[in-house]
Amino acid sequence: MVLDLVLIGLAVTLFPFPLMAFVLVLSTRGGVWKGLAFIVAWLACQVAVVAAVLLLTGGEPPQPKSSPSTAALAGKLAVGVGLVGYAEHRRRRAARPHRPSRMANRLERVSAWSSAGLAVLLQPWGLVAAGAATVVEADLSRLESYLALLAYCLIASSSLLTMEVYALVAPHSARVRLRALRTWLDGHQDQAIIGLCLVIGLVLVSKSLYQLTA
């Protein structure tokens, strides 16, 4: 579970769409405060999903070979297949001519509340679902599970936290670096999405099939 959560957390934090939106939010007037609102809402979503899964499981992983265990593995398999399918969809779409992003114009006058709402809307929900399917295995009677869940939430937010601190400590340097990051993401978003979804999808599919057939 721990390795899976680390991989999924990395995929979430590196997903291009929220990164691009966050860079644009930071570049607006009062961007540091709006970025903070974005991060708080982002983290709240991650924690809420984890908490909801733990409430459903009672903090105990389902017994192996039981109906709940089989259902959980089937759900994880479905999420993995969905991610692989989405990666293929993006691969085919990537062959089309790239259109410049219009996100910048829409976010020029974004408010702190709008930034928070944007963080919720731009969650990579497919990857978040993958994380939720993995959290089912958490056993809250063990300290390692608490640490793994905390690490997952922090890793999934690490890129945003890093950019927020950078913009606060060195605003002028951050503005230049983040603009360059935005340009790179705008030109490579399809490749990044395909790679992240494909890797996580294949991991979920392979592990779920192995556990279902073992």
C-alpha cells in the first residue's frame, strides 16, 4: 500500500492542469494569498476523500478473499482500466493541432474563493479515485498506516506547497521560473498526462489482477 500511495501521490502532484492553474493564480495580483486558498481547498479534498474511505472501511482492511475484498479489488481494477483508457484517449487527441491555452485570460481577476473552487474542480479525480481504492487497504491499528496516509496527502500537494513557498520567499525569481514552467507545461501537458495515467493505470491493473487470481 505504501509504495502505491507514494506513486499515486507523485502522479497527483505532477498532473499538469492544476499545476498550470496554480502558476496562473500565483501570477495574479495578491497571488500568494489566492495560492494559499487554492492549497487549503486542494488539501481539504485529499483529506476528505481519505476520511470518507476510512469511514466506509472502519479503518480495517477487508479480509482476503472476502466479498468486500473482491469488490475493492474489482473497483481498483476498474479505476486502473479507466486510467489506461484515458491515457489512450489523450494519446489520440495529442495528434491534433495544439491550441493555445485560454486559461490565463480567465484567471486574471480570479478571487481567493474562486481559487479554492478551482482547486476542487481541477483535482485529477481519476488519480484521486486510484488513491481512494488504495486507501481501502489501510489498517488504522498500525502506526505505519497513519504515516502512509499523511505522506500521501503531503506528496499529493508537494508541488503546490513548493511553488507557494518559493513565491513567498523569492517573488521576483519565482515569477520568472514559474513563467518558464507554465510555458513548458503548455507544450508538454499531453505527454505528461499520458505518462502519469498510463503508469498508475498499469500498476493498478497488474496488482489487482494478481491479487484476484492468486
